[in-house]
Amino acid sequence: MRSTQPGRVGCGSCRKGLSPGVLRGPWRGRRVDGAAGRARCRLTHREGSTTLRLTSTDFQDGGALAARHGKRFDNRVPQLACSAVPADAGSLALSLVDTHPVARGYVHWLVDGIPPVDGEIAEDGGIRVGRELEAYAGPFPPAGTHDYVFTLYALDRSAPTAPPRTGLASFLRLIDGHVLATATLTGTFTES
């Protein structure tokens, strides 16, 4: 689990484990530092001191996702929980992105309208409370091992509501300047 300390610059830890080069999809145009393997996110974080956390009982950060979470298997959402949600948050949002260069930032899941409270936000049956902008599509790499990054966004009370079927790039533009904190959790999946 990686989290950000909000400031007025890109968080610097939203993306992890990326290959050197230029990112595609929602991170288009961002350079990845070959030594650190990190990219700066495009979001402007609000001032604050909260360290938002995202965890799972189904896998550890950087660990393998079970086959049941894959699209070609049971397509089951892994259990996800959050803690240290900022007191002034109005809502939470969640994305799942395949960060492998071949996948080009493919969005596997996007949810907004999650209540800003500590506790379980997703379980084996799906999201507990919230609105899916993109339905969950479990990992399905064409070959090899891919990293799947779950990103949790704590949004302020004035964050606009995303229209139905909003994609991740549009969603990130919409919430820019309304992000109080973010946390990420990365799972790997290998096509067998």
C-alpha cells in the first residue's frame, strides 16, 4: 500500500512499479524515471496531513491476485478496505488500472460516490456502496504478468458528480483540485 501526503504538487507515489518510458492512457505524456520507476500523477492535491490507506485481505501490496479475481475465471472483486479517511472528505472514488505498457493504462474499474468512512468498501460480491462508472472487469493480461493498481481518491465536499459512463481520463480532469488524499494498492496477475 502506498499513500500520498497531500500538497500542491503531483503526489509522486500514485503510480508504482512502472516500466521506464512514456505512459499512455490517463497518464499520457508523463515520463517515468527509470531509476525510481515512478511517475507523477496529474492531480493537484489539496493541503492536508491525512495518510489515506487502502488494504485487502485477499492480497498484499505487490502480491498476486487469485485466479478467481480474473475476468476469464470468476471475475470476483477482491475485498478492499480503507482507513484514515480525511474528516473533511465528501466522498471516495476508486479506480483499477492495468499499468503494463502493453495494456496502455486499460481501466478495469471506476467507482465514485463511495461514502467517506473507514471500513470495507468492496468485497467478493462487488462494491458495497457507490456508483460504478465502469463495471468491474477482472485482470486478463494477454501474456505474462501485469500490475493492476487500485487507487482510492478522497474527494472534498465540493467535488462535482461524474456523469454516467465517464471514463478515467475525464474523471481525473473532473476531480482535479478536489483530491484531499490518495492511496494505492497493487496486485499482480499472470495469465496461465
